[in-house]
Amino acid sequence: MVDTIVFIVAAVICLSGAFGVILARNPVHAALMLVMTLFGIAVQFVALEAHFLAAVQVIVYAGAIVVLFLFVIMLLGIDVSQSLEIGAMQSQKIAAFGFSGAGLAILGFLVNRVDNAATGRPPVGGAINDRTTNVSQLAGTLFDDYVYAFELTSVLLVIAVIGAVVLARKPTRAQVEAGGESEGSDA
Amino acid sequence: MEVTESWYLVLGALLFIIGGTGLLIRRNPLVMLMCVELMLNGVNLTFVAFSRMFSDIRGQTVVFFVLVVAAAEVVVGLGLVVAILRRQPEATADDLNVLKG
Amino acid sequence: MLAQLTNFEAPSVDWWILAPQMILVGGALLILLLTSLSIRKIPSWVSTLIAFAAGLATFVVAMFLWYDVQDHGARSTLAGALGLDGFSLFFTVLTALGVMLTTLIGDAYGSRERMAAPEFNALLLCAATGAIVMAAANDLIVMFIGLESLSIGLYVMAAMHLGRKVAQEAAMKYFILGAFSSAFFLYGIALVYGATGSTSLTHIQSATLTLEVRGTPPELLFVGMALIIVGVAFKVAAAPFHFWAPDVYQGAPSPVTGFMASVAKAAGFAALLRIFFVALPGEVTEWAPIFSGLAILTLIVGAVMAIMQNDVKRMLAFSSVGHAGYVLVAVTTGTAEGLASALFYLFTYTFMVIGSFAVISLIGWNDGHDIGRYEGLARRRPLVALAMTVFILGQAGVPFTSGFIAKFYVIQAAVDDELYAMAVVAMVAAVVGAFMYLRIVMTMWSRDVEAVDAPPLAVSWTTGLALFATVAVTLVYGFIPQSLIGFVRDAVPQLVAGG
């Protein structure tokens, strides 16, 4: 009974936050709504016995990534970040309908079919057991099955660092001239 | 009613759909980036639900990698937003210089 | 608590399998270290040289490993996360060649457009690492991280020309759609994990055999596969997921566009081929129809839309969509011969497209790529025009170029598999597409033109070398394709479980 109530409350928090993100006009509100969703998911993680992930979810996602968003919004100023727009893609609205339709179809299938499947299936490996803690089990797979993926994330982070440095640089005059956009014409 | 894993799968799918729809209907790159985060969180929830279903810890380990990827994407995406907006005042300053002499 | 740690046994490492990635990442780190630690400003050719050397070393190591694999068989390392087989080495060689050519072209472009050379080359090497990982991964999560390394590297590279707002807006568009498609790919992985209980390709392969026994709904795997296909279709610019391609190809710096159209596309197909031909061959009746639909649509869109463009970069963007269609035809067959023809196509296309964008980077000063600029190119710079003609005719599939053999090989594989309708569409698309290619060639060789108001075309020796190499490869494999056909037939993907 408690499980059901926890699930429903957390799910409502998640979904209202998600709708808030896509409907809020002000990006600051959207970012705060995102925190709400992330918090709801952290609750679901606890319910699914992924305790360490729940902590990481709050610390890294809500604590670092959303703060990064807010920081950039502050850097740009609320007015600028609210009026920010990129050009529409071809037939974007149709794509949105197609996407949500297809998504709901998948959803209907999930509701119907998955429930009775996969019960009593033997674990393939790295089984969750009660003798060791969640953290040490995670560490075990992180440095065994997924050790290469773990090392590879360092390449990803190097790319992100170079990218941030490159993109944060101001264009020099020579670059603007080489770019061929005559000054002031379209900017 | 008992909460089964498929409830979590449905919630994950819903988050994925809401995020994807939001990405397609909004024009603001900052909000679009947040929609990507919503989609990735839906996937995370799916992974953890399957992990519980199979009693297989690796489904949870995957979430770490998604987290790193999401962080890297956000850094580059926000960098692009800043880079695009940097050009605006920059061009005006250049114009002033040109006019002066 | 510490006692538990002593039970941990780290997976064994085969350093040779990791060598190509380590050389590339090492090169990138060396460039970054030198640039940031040196007191005086380092000339831009130093980073180009390091990146080229890293590409060359990767090529040499990959060829060495190739003969090793042919003699001793495939193997895997790090708990089976990364495989070493003919297939992964084929793409390692392809990526290394792509890196070498792109550094050569990027050197002259970078100094003309004042693009930061060290960052460009470091990002190129990191992105190439991602491409190699995609082809070699034996685990979907490793493949995903490889895909992201490649994509995020490319987002930044597309925006690297800081002086051009158009480039950055195109990069933003590319980034948003790329992140969207990555989320699809990842959700597909999650559903495949739900259907099979693992992200390792070896386990997925064995789990698909016992799906019914374990009572997994088959639709779960099917939806997962479909989402993975959609995710990769965005990356390889297959219709109807191609709409970012023209804007991004046009906006990105030309050397980056060349890399995007060749190595990134090849890596996307490598991921598709590895997942579907190796891990899910038993589900071929499920996934082949999806690919055939994509292939036909892609061929039509690529051929028809290319005709309507007046910007050479946009033309080649749609032509690149069309080329993805031919490779998809080869993928649809699901046969060994189809696989070989797909690899042949990707190999030859890499050289033609990098060569084309090398010429475009020469002509596109001030970021103008209107076809009018190519008028009378043959009179001003006959050798450049000749090289461009070879690339364009090669992409059109004219005999005695490698492009002809590639198209012929793909269509033959489709006919062998009794996919007659697709073979017909592919041939018609080739004829329609030829119109656009011939228009470029006619413009270049037209005689009656007034003097074009253009700065003299400076061809640096690095770009010249790249042009010479790409023309040579295109022509040589057009006349004697046997050695390359042998190479692609030996590039078989294999799964080896981790020890």
C-alpha cells in the first residue's frame, strides 16, 4: 500500500515537472521544473532499491547540471535567454505529432505485454545479492564488465573540455573577416 | 494494487515522450536541451526498472555512463548557445570602430 | 570492508587491441600539452604533423593487426567489451586514412580562415577514436559512448569557425538533433536490454535464440531494434531523418564536412552492421523491411532533392544522403556479399567525398559555394578541375572509377538476394542523380565565360597531396578493384566472448 502511494506521488511529481519544462515560457521556471522531475525520479530510484543512484541523481543532475543551466541563463540575462530561438526545422510540428503518436503506441504495448513477461527469469550475470552493498556491487561491474566504457568516458570528457574552451573564445577580428560575413549586415 | 516494474517502464516511456515532444515544439535551445535531459532520464528509469526485474546490477551501472554523456552534452550545448550570443554585441563594437576611423 | 576489495579480479588487457585508440588519444593529448605548456606560440603545422603522424601510426598498427587476425583469428579484450576482427580493423584503417586526409586539407583551410589548428586536430583525433570504438565495440554501452565521442567532437568541429555565425547556428541545429537521435539510440539499447537481459552483443546473440522459451514478448526486441535504427539513421543522414544534413554540411567548415560525410557516416554504418549482422542475424525478417523502406526513401530523396540545389555544398549534402541509400540497399540484403559490398562502397566513397570537399574548401573563400563559382574552373586551374571531375564522375558512378564498381557491386548483391525492386530503384536513382553531377562538371568545363572576379586560387602542397592521393585511389580501384574486393571480403565481423 505504501509502495503504491509513494509511486503515485512521485510519478505525479515527475510528470507535472516534465510538463512544466516543456510549457514554461521562462527558462528559469523550466529549469526549476526539471529539478522537480529529477527529484521525483530519485524517489523512484529509492523505491527500485538503487540507493546510490538516487543520491547521485540528486547531487549530479539536480546539483550540477541544472545549476549549469541556471548559470548560463544568468550569464545571458533572463530577457535574452527567454527570447532565444533557433530556426525551425522542416515540418517540425508534423514530426512532433508523429513522434508522440508513435511513442504512445509503444507505451500501450508496454502496459499490455511486459508485466507478465520476465518473471522468474534467471539473472544473466552480476546478480544483485543481499550480502554486499549496492555501492560495492556497482563498483564491481564498473571496473569489470564496463571497465572499458569507464575508461572511454575520459575521452568524452576531454572532448567536452576542449569544446568548452573553443566555444567560449571570442572571435578575433581576423576570423570575422575570414568568415566573410560583412560586419553589421546580418548581425 | 501492487506496484510492478512495468509501472516504472510506463513512467519512463512517458518522460521520454514528453521530452521528445517538447524538443520538437519548442524553439528555445535552452529549453530544448532540458527536454533532452528529460528523455535521458526516462531512459535511466527504464534501465533501473529492468535492472530490478532481472536482479541484474549492470542496468544500474549503465546509468552512470548516461550521466557522463548527459553532462558532456550539456557542456557543449550551453557552450554553443553562449558562442552564438557572444557574436551579437561583438559585431556592434566592431561597427563602432569602423565608423570612428 | 577492505577485505571485499581483495576479491576483485580485474579483467585482462590485450594492449594490442587498444593500440589504435591509444595512439589517437595520445596524439590528441600531446597536441594539447605542447600547446598549453609551451611559452612561445607553436606554429600550426606542428599540430597538423602530430595528428597526421598519429593517423599514420594507427594505419600501420591496424595493417599489422590485420595480418595477425587473418592468421590467428579474432579475439576480444577487457571482459569482451572490445573486439578485434577483420571488420573492426577495416574501419580502423578507413578512419586512419580519413584522419590523415582531413589533417592535410584542414592545414591550409585553417591558416586561411584563422581556425585554431591545435584544437581542430585534437578534436579530430578524439572524434576518430569514437569512430573506431563504434566499429570495434562488443557491447552496446561501449558503442554508445563511442557514438557520443564522435558526435560531440563533430558538434564542436562544426562550430569551430568562430568568425561565422551561420556555422554556429548550423552546429546548434546539428547538436539538438544529434542529442535527440542519441536519446533514441539509448532508449533502443534499454529496450534491447529489457528483452535480452544484457547489453553485451555476445549475450544478446545467444539470448535471441531463447526468447520464446523465456516468455519475453518479441515486440520488445523489435521496438528496441527500430529505435536503434532510427537513432543511427539520423547520424548517417538517411531519409526521412536527413533534414539536418543540407544546413549542417553547408554551414560547417569544408574539411569538417568532408570528415562528417565520410568517417562519421562509415562509423554509423559500422555500428548498424555490427549490431544487426552479428548480434541479431536471427531477426533478419524483422529488421530487413525497415531497412528496405529507409533505403528506397533515401535513394529517392537524395537523387531528387540534389537536382533542385544551386549551392555545391548543399548538392553534395543531398548526394551524400543518396549514397547512404546505396549502402542501406546493401545492408537490407543481410548476406555476406551485401556486407562486403557495403564496406566496398563506404571505402571508395570516403576518398571521393573527402577529395570533393578538399576542392570545395579551396574555392569557397568567404564561405560562398554557389555553383557559379565553378564556371570556367578548368581554364583557371585545369588540374583542380580535373581532380574535381574525377570525384564527381566517381560519385555519379561512371565506369573506370571506383564509384562505378561500388554501385555495381551493391546492385549485384541486391539482385543475388532477389531484391529486384530495390535494384531497379537504385539504378533509376543513379540515372537521376547523374543529372546533378553532370551539371557541376559542365559548369567547370564550360568555355564561354567572362573572367570571374576571384582571388587567385592558392593550392598548398598539403591539399595538393590529399587531392593526388584521393584521385589516385578513386582511379586505381576503378581499374583494378580485385585487391579491395579481397580486402572487404576478409573483413568479417565476429563475436568473441570475453574471458
